[in-house]
Amino acid sequence: MSKIQRIGVLTGGGDCPGLNAVLRGLVKTAAYDHDIQVVGFLDGFAGVLKDRTMRLDGDTVSGILQRGGTILGSSNRDNPFRVPVQVEGERKFEDRSEEAMRIFDRYGLQLLVVVGGDGSLSIALELARKGMPVIGIPKTIDNDLAATDVSFGFDTALTTATEALDKLHTTAQSHHRIMVLEVMGRYAGWIALEAGVAGGGDVILVPEIPFRIESVVGAIKERTFRGRTFTLIVIAEGAKAEGGEVVVSKVVADSTDSIRLGGVGHWLAAELEQRLEREVRVTVLGHLQRGGTPTAFDRILGTRYGVHAAHCAAEGRKEIMVSLQGTEVTEVPLADAVREPRRVAPDSQIVRAARSVGTRFGDE
Amino acid sequence: MSKIQRIGVLTGGGDCPGLNAVLRGLVKTAAYDHDIQVVGFLDGFAGVLKDRTMRLDGDTVSGILQRGGTILGSSNRDNPFRVPVQVEGERKFEDRSEEAMRIFDRYGLQLLVVVGGDGSLSIALELARKGMPVIGIPKTIDNDLAATDVSFGFDTALTTATEALDKLHTTAQSHHRIMVLEVMGRYAGWIALEAGVAGGGDVILVPEIPFRIESVVGAIKERTFRGRTFTLIVIAEGAKAEGGEVVVSKVVADSTDSIRLGGVGHWLAAELEQRLEREVRVTVLGHLQRGGTPTAFDRILGTRYGVHAAHCAAEGRKEIMVSLQGTEVTEVPLADAVREPRRVAPDSQIVRAARSVGTRFGDE
Amino acid sequence: MSKIQRIGVLTGGGDCPGLNAVLRGLVKTAAYDHDIQVVGFLDGFAGVLKDRTMRLDGDTVSGILQRGGTILGSSNRDNPFRVPVQVEGERKFEDRSEEAMRIFDRYGLQLLVVVGGDGSLSIALELARKGMPVIGIPKTIDNDLAATDVSFGFDTALTTATEALDKLHTTAQSHHRIMVLEVMGRYAGWIALEAGVAGGGDVILVPEIPFRIESVVGAIKERTFRGRTFTLIVIAEGAKAEGGEVVVSKVVADSTDSIRLGGVGHWLAAELEQRLEREVRVTVLGHLQRGGTPTAFDRILGTRYGVHAAHCAAEGRKEIMVSLQGTEVTEVPLADAVREPRRVAPDSQIVRAARSVGTRFGDE
Amino acid sequence: MSKIQRIGVLTGGGDCPGLNAVLRGLVKTAAYDHDIQVVGFLDGFAGVLKDRTMRLDGDTVSGILQRGGTILGSSNRDNPFRVPVQVEGERKFEDRSEEAMRIFDRYGLQLLVVVGGDGSLSIALELARKGMPVIGIPKTIDNDLAATDVSFGFDTALTTATEALDKLHTTAQSHHRIMVLEVMGRYAGWIALEAGVAGGGDVILVPEIPFRIESVVGAIKERTFRGRTFTLIVIAEGAKAEGGEVVVSKVVADSTDSIRLGGVGHWLAAELEQRLEREVRVTVLGHLQRGGTPTAFDRILGTRYGVHAAHCAAEGRKEIMVSLQGTEVTEVPLADAVREPRRVAPDSQIVRAARSVGTRFGDE
């Protein structure tokens, strides 16, 4: 193996606090410790396809540690293996991965570091199989990648959701209200679960534990019976009611048009209002959970991921993903990384702990 | 006038950070400076009707300054002049104000301090006209009472909304998104306006300035043309589109039932998605704005209101509302307090300042 | 008067959250509303003397609203009328204001906007008297300029100090401690006073109300007697003990050298430890109070100041300072601005309110 | 073993955010899952000696999850094996552990849960050896207990220190200053190290890596040479300069008296001012790091510790300490818990990562 002298990096998929910490760690270590140049592709794989790049060095990444977002920009969709095109008025998909390979070569890159979630890492693996050396850095706000103990961004999202619960708590208590907080988590309920435990949520609803609306109603009634006049419910956007109850998120805006309006939080609130004849208030955090200054934890983890990836790059490693195991950052095969998602196990220690302090999951 | 020895207090209407600061200021001053006993009615006027009270003294109000909510509880609805009753299966309203007067007398109270907004202060005025001595303390998260320069709670709500915008800002920028933040303000747009100025909102939509959806679309397109790939929109829940466009917030959940789902923020997002063919994300802060630890400003103002009301009470004043005028807390006639709401003037200095830094109001 | 086409701006003196909001408001309004170019001098008056500038336009000031500090940099010392020089081994001062005038002319500037406190505004006034058209924007973390109701930066400093008190509160209470929080305020005690009221400080010590150490000891003993096992003391760095007690802030580091170590907070703690035979803990916030993201209030006020100064500049106004009066931003003569500081009046309404809720000022 | 029906709990040592979460988790689980009664001793071991207790049940611990401090109170000193007494004018120590055993028996307790650090857990172990069944829960803000991966409270302290660095960052940069932040850590530098990494500290000084003042001076000069006009230094209170340099923290207040004034932060600042002829500003966080609302992480960990301890208690376990291993809470022998402190290894991965991004440790 010849000495590594020039690598590329991109950030792909949804936003995640700590991306800039990763970039800073990677670029500083590459430059200072290993004299490696770094080229950043703009807006994820879109930058590779459209040849849009920026040079990254110690100065470029100075002062970005605290900032949310990513200085490289990102994009959720662009996949070199499936580029949408119009062919005779029809929308089709084209494989342009060869073009990506050429651009990668044109810059004289010896490695591509992909910071991304499930989707971006799968593309990275496909590129690897075509011969592009790649290293992955796991990024998921939902903390649902099995190949790492924790991923950066989750702690910030959890903090935002917990602070929201804290605010709802005082006002729910004073005004005897039922409050619903809808948080992220389409397939994995970690944010809802952990924010619920941290914020003292009375009911936590996650995708992994199907709930019955009657059980939620029962939990509220039981609280009322014990003199608790308020109830805080945390619901993951992907939570599902048992037994075929349809979670509706479509609406007829006028007599002819159908548009998206509200989500499972609003649906739950409406259901509870009908059944309990009490007002229910909804807060939908949405992208608030993806934004803002990363927490100390996420900045440290992001920095360590970036530093470690730079060392691995310098050693000529490839087809790996950096990963936190216990308190050390190490590596796993990239192929392992995208295999199975990490989901909330209904009988896990933390779920049982939540039940022990009185939290309900709507499955009782 | 005989010496004031015993007064009552209640907190009415929606939650508002700083209520506990008011109670602490009132009770400590009454007790320490004037040797006045204070009886707190629970859950607003409901406590008066149902005779539910708690004794308040220096110890009771110790350590509550920082807490959101109100230790007395509140209620949005209970009006002694309009108590809902079932008469022969029909819902009617009864005037039970005489009962309220009796309970007030039974406790030997010489004054009732009502901490509340428009609604609660109107009831207070009616009770005053029946002979109950009352003092009002203004409480409105929307900052829409004309008889005071500022009211407590607004600064906290503004801070929560601004922090939300900050979080959306970094992620919108990195991911080139259109983000909609829906904030409180059914009739007055102060939270949307000031949070929009503080958080650099690109478009601010308030009830006082009817907007055209085409104008919002135009503002986004113009930004794109100038190379800004993201747009932050702050919309007050009561903002209205011009020219009869119906803001829909109802939905057919299944073929038979109609339930509330989403609000103007979701509606706007859906409209923009259709017209721009871009994804639009929505955050609905909801009761987050009413909760949580009050800001320093709100604790100071709340404390000063409470202290001043206690002094006024000791002097035998009545039918007044305490009020901030410039930097001093003073009083205005209670009747003035509930006359006209303070709304955003479309040509006010702050709206013009927002336009000067490039913010659009959807009316251009 | 010919049309204003090009102006300069500098930020002088100590740091103050909101400076970037001012610059953004000024530059955007100058550019968009009045087609005025803006030249920024770097590091306060040092930039004028050393001819170091940067061009400011809409893009330069984009995205800086939320950031602490100032993109122009600042400096506490550089005064064109008193530049230190070495003359035959001796340190002397030279008047280089003519040079400043020449540089101002060389850039073709028609006005200089000075964002600064007492010191910088005094220099601005001197330059005005030499014929340079200037407009001042008040900046003081201490809120001690009499010519404006409030100045930006204070609310952020107050918030930082109040959050510190909140943190000390819980731990003081659980551990029965005496805690001293030293905050900024060399001549004016606004931060200590308002943070003390907002955070429930038991004792507040400010420069304007000389304290006796025995009175502080007495207040703590009285609290103990009433069963309060902890005491929170907020002390402004410029607070002074009555009657010639020397506040020592020097130390003998070893037998030969004398260096600065600790301040009035540490001194007070040491005195109290001796007299009460209890441990006392000190926190010195220092420059924490000058840093960080400005609050919503400070961003709005800073923006409005900047916008207003740009309008005034376009109208050819000079020798004025922008100023908040009630809820409107207006102007006052620059000469008035630097006349008298705004200090805490011992019998002001807010001091009396603090006493009413039980706070002691060490003068009882 | 007979069924466990009644246990005691105390919180000992310095304050630590999350103590209330532990108590809530313990008490709710004991009550709801195992029907065990819980007696709380007030102010640590002082409560055992002085027989001061409070009954803890589901209601008592409701709503305390978010609060800093401990509802039981704590105390740093009281050790049943070494109670200070005055014998003929002299201060001696008495072993009153028998009394502690009697009080424990008098309440009919079958187990004592001790939430504490090194000191309190050592006492617990001694009591265990006298026959009192005990379970320990690790509590250390410094994160220096080797027998658990992480302990609650650390994340909150880290967050407070990181937020302080963030604030200093903007102002240091704008004003070209050297800033010193003194944080906790007498023997272990975890807070300084991790806050330094999270906040982008340029120099980190910890007890485990002795520093030379010349090396720190060199790092600052090198930064200046590279055009960085500011430097952020994080120093643990227990950091030590190499080679016999005395860290002075005493002062002559007047000609006769010697009192404590300032610490290592003030000392370092004074040294740097002398050597660099530049002003250096100091912030001493002090007990700020022990106070305030715990972070989500600390609330979750505290809750899980409390829940797990209750389950262990119900099973009749004793002489163990609960402990986080990876992502699971489990137990270790109590004797192991107090053996070796966990300290920063100078060649650990995180220290090396910090060096890779350019941070200096004063040992170069």
C-alpha cells in the first residue's frame, strides 16, 4: 500500500447534531497527524454526482465544533445507483455509479469517508463493491444502528425531547391537562423511551410495543382515580395501535384535494378527546430534534469518530465502519453495520425499569 | 377603612410562566410588611365556587420562584356568572355569583386578588360591580393587554420560540429545507413577530397582517434565486390567509367521523408542498410555550407585580390592575384593563425594522 | 447635504452579547433600504489607527444574529487621542487623532457609527468635535447608561447570572451551605440586583449600597434561627464594605512576589468563614457574563438599534446616540449619552420590592 | 432469608445532580413492585446518628425527578466511626457506630442503601463488616469510581463546564483574550478533559498529567504565531505544575491575618500575565457544577440505579454496589467499589484524540 495522501468525505441523510465535530476531528487529524489532504463533497452523494466540492483544512473546520448542521450540506435522496431521469415523459432511474467512480478518481482520492445512516452506508457498501475504498461513520438520530453502542446526535435529540417534557410537565400539572408529545422514531422508539424515562412520562408509546387505545385510556383513568389530574404521553411518530386501528394522517382540505396534515400525535389526541371528553394538547417537535448545538456527549463522540476514521484512513484500512464499543472507539466491517437495526426490546432492562417507576406502554 | 387583615388570591386562565413568582411576591409582602393573611383559591374561580382553598404563608411560597405553573392550579372555564348545569337533559347556564360572594365573606376576606387574562379580569370586574373588592394582576402569554407595557410570561414564551427557531436554523441550512414553526397567538402575533426578529425568520405570518399564499411562495422563490436554499417561516396559530382562502383544520379520519387534526402550520406546509414541489417540515410548539422555568425577566416582573399588589391591598385600594409603565410598576383602573387588546400594528417600528432586515410578512 | 453613500462602523470596549445583531441590522438596512456601503474597522479604534478594515454587506452579516462576540473584533484600550509610545525609554502618550481623520477620509466615509460604552462613546464625541460625523450605539453589559432605558447585552448577562443562582440554589439547600456568587458590576450593581431578585438571592451586595460584614453575618444567623440552613449571596465585583474595611485582592505568591488573586467574592467568603466557622463556597462568573448566544430580548434590541442607526445615517443625522425610550427606539444627543451613569438608587422601587420579599442588602 | 419489608436509605457526600432520580427510582420500585417500606435518613450519616428520618413513599418522591439536590439532604463529614467530641477542652474522635446499629434496628430495617462516593461507601463497608446489610449506589461528580463505567452527575457537570467554555469562546475570540476556566477535579481530571474536548479548549490541565508553565506559555505563543489571537485554558482544581512549583492559594488579607483566596486558576492566570504581559481572565465554576437540573442522561442512569438497587434489596442481596457495565446496570462487590479510583490515563484514547485535534496538555 502506498501512503495515503488525499481522501474525500461527505455527509449524507438527515441532519444530526455532531456532524461538524466529526468533520473537524477527521480533517484536523488527517492534516496534523498524517499530512493527508481532505476534499469535501457538498450535499452528500449529490456532490459526488454533480462534482461540487470544497477543500477542507485546519482553518476551514476551526470554530465549527459547537455548530449544528454540517458545513458540507447534506441531502436525503441522491443515490448514484438510482438517479431519477425523465425518459420520454416517464420517470425512470439510472445507475450513474461509474460517473461517481470517475469523479472520485479525477480528484486523485484514495478513500471516501461516508458519514451517514443506514441509507448512505448501504450506498457506500455498493461503491466499495465496485472498488472504491470507503470508511463509514455511523450517523443516526434514532440510535438504531446495531453495530455501535451509541451514535452521535442521539443525546442531543434526547435532550431536546426531555426539555420539552419538562416544560409540559409544569403546565400539565397546574392546569390538569393531558399532553401529548410527538417525537421522532419511525422504526425505533429510543427517543420516546429515554425521553419518557428522563422526563417522567406517564405513558410511552413506541413502534416496538404496539399499543391499544383502551389501555391508554385506562392508564389515564387510573391516574385520575389516584388523584393525578394530569397525564404526559410521549409518542414516537412510528408508534402503532394494535389490531388494525388505522393511524390516519391524511385530510380532505376541501372537497377535491387530499393533503397531509398532522400525524400520530394529533390522531391520538383526537381519539382521547372523544373517549375521555377532556381537552388534549399536542406538541410536535419535528426537526427541532435534529437541530441546534450538539450536547457535550455528542461533540466528544463525534470528535472521536472523526479522529479514529482519520487514523484508520492513514493505515490504509477500508470497508470498515468506526464504532463505539463500551468506552473505546474501534471498527467493525462495513457490511455488518447495515445489517440489522437496533430496536427497543419490550423486555429490555430499561423498559422494565420504566415500568417499575409506574410508566405505562399501552400494552397492559 | 379598617385595616386589611385577610385577602384571597386566585390564578385563572391559561398557564403562564411567572405565576408562582407573583404568588410569592404577594404573599411574602402581605405577611412580612403588612401582617395580612392570604387564602389561596384552588384552580381559579372553580376554587371559589367549590370552596377549595389553601392557606398561603412565607413557607408555602418558599422555593417556588423558579417553577413554572402555579401552586394554586388554574382552570380556563369556570365562571361564577355562567355555571353550566343540566336542566331536564339540556345544558344551561346559571349565575352562581351570589354563592361566590358568600364564600368570600365566609372566609372573612376583605379583598380578592385575581391573577388572570382578559377573561378572568372581566369576571373580576363583574364581581367588583356586585361589591367584592378586587385587584387584578395581568397575565397573558400573548402580551396583548393594552393597559400594561409588558406582562410576565411573554418573555419566556418568546425565548422558547426563539430557541426553537435557532434549532431549525442550522438544520434548515444544512439540508436546504423549508421549515414552518407554528407558535401561539390566536388574535395577537407578538410571539411570532418577536421570535421571528430574534431568530432571523425569513417569513413571519401574524393575525394582524393577512397574508397571501402566493406572496409566501414568491418570497421563497426569491430567496432561492439569491442562492438561499432554505427558508424559515414563523406562523402564529391565528394567522389568516387573505381573500377567503379557508384555513382548514378539520379532517375526516375515516368515512364517518370528523376530528380535529393539525392546525394552520400543517395547512401552510401542505399548501407550500403542493405549489413548490418541495418537502416542508412543521414544528408545532403548542403548550411548550406556556411551560417551564420562567426567564429572569418574567420572575422579576412577576415578583414586582405581586409585591405591588400587596402594597395596594394594604392601602385599601380596589378595582385597579397593577401595570408596568416604562420601568415602574403602577396601577390602572380595572375597567380600562379589559377594554382593548394590544395588537401588532402593521406599520409599527418593530414590523418596519423586521422588513428592513429582509423579513417578509406575506402581504407584499 | 449630499446623499450618504458610504459609512464606517466599529465595535469598541468589552464584549457584549448582541453586537453581531447590531451589525447585521445596520448593514442590511444600509444596503437594502438606502444603498449605503459599509466599511467595518477591526478591533475597535485600533482598526482606525492601523487601517485594518473589512467590507460589510448583506452576505457578510448573514447568519451572525445568534452568535456572541463581534465579527469585527474589539479592543478595550486603543484611543486615537492617547496612543502609548516609547520616547527615550519612557512611556508617553501621543494624540494621533489627525491620522484617524485622514484614514476616515481616505475611505471616503461620510459617517462613523461607534458601538460602544462610556469610553468608546467619549472618544466618538471627541472625534465629532474635530469634525468627524458620528452616531453612537450604546453598549454596556452593566446597563448603566442613563440615556437609554435598557441596553442590549444586559439581559443575557442577567440570564447567565440567574441560571448560576438557580444551580447554586438546589445544591446549597441540600447541603446546607453558604454560597457566594460574584458577578460583574464595578460601579453599578444592576446584574447583582436583578439576578438576586430573579434567583431568590438571600443577600444582595451592590456598589451603590455599602454593606457591613456584621449585617451579612446577622442575616445568615437570622436565617439559621428561622430554620433556613442555607444562604445565597450575590455580590457585585465592585461592592464595598462600609467603614474603611479593606477589600483585599492582592496576594503574596511567594516571599518576594505580589500578584493578583481572587476578588471581593473570595474575600467575603474568607471573612464569613472566620466569623461563622462554616464553610463558604465561591463562584466567580467572570467573562461568562459577556459571552454566549444573546437572549431573544438582546437580539431584538440590537437589531432595532442597528436598523435605526442606519435610517438616521441615511437622513444625514450626526452627533446622536440611538436610545430605547419605553417601547420605541429614538435618538438623544451624543453629548447627553456619556454624562451620568445610571446607578441603582437605594430607595428605588425594585430595591424596595427585593426587601419586601425578604432580601437583605447588608445595610440593615 | 425472610421477605424484605423495610429498608433505609441515605445520600452522603457532596452534591451530585441525579440524587433525586435515584431516590424516586428506589422508592417507587420498592413500593410498587415489592411492597417494601422505605425510611430516609436526613443529611447523610448525620441522620443515622441523630435519628432524623422521613418516611418515603410514591407520593413523597413524585415530581422530584427533574430537581437538583437531594430531598434527604446530605452532609460531607459525619462518620459514625469518627464523631468529633470535646474531651477536657481537646477535640477527639469517638466511635459511635454501635449507636448507628441500634437506630437501624430500632426502625426495624433489614437493609441500608447508601448513595455516596468513596467516603460514604467506605463507611458503608465498615458498617457491613459490623453486620449491617448494605447496598451501595455510586455517586461521584468526578466520575472517578473504577467499579462503574459511568456514574450519574458527571454528565451534568460536564454539560455545565462545556456551556461555560462555549460562552468564553465567543468573547475570547472577539476580544483576543486568554481565558482560564477552573473546573472541579481534585484527583481526577475527567471534567476538565471531556469539557475541554467538547468545548474546543486549546490547553487542558489535569491532575494526572503534570504541566510545566513554560509549556503552556509556549502553546499560547505558538497559537499567536499561527494567527490565533485567543486561547482557552481548562484547568482542573487539582492540576499541578511540574518540578516543585508551589501552587499558592493563601493570602495575607492584612498584615496579621492569613486567609484562603483564589485557587489554581487564579494562580495560573497571574503567572501567565507576568510571563506574557497580557491580561488573563479567570472563571471559577465551583459548585455550579454540582447544582441544577440533571441532564437526561443522569436522570435515566439515576433512575436505573435506584430501580436496580430496589430489586437487589428485594432479593436479599447485600454488600454489593450497583454499577453500569456497557449498557446494562448490574452489581459488583462493595469491597471492589472503593478500591482504586478511575483516573485519566495520559495515553488513553481520548487524551490522544484531544492531542490529534491540536489540544495541548502542558507536558510537551
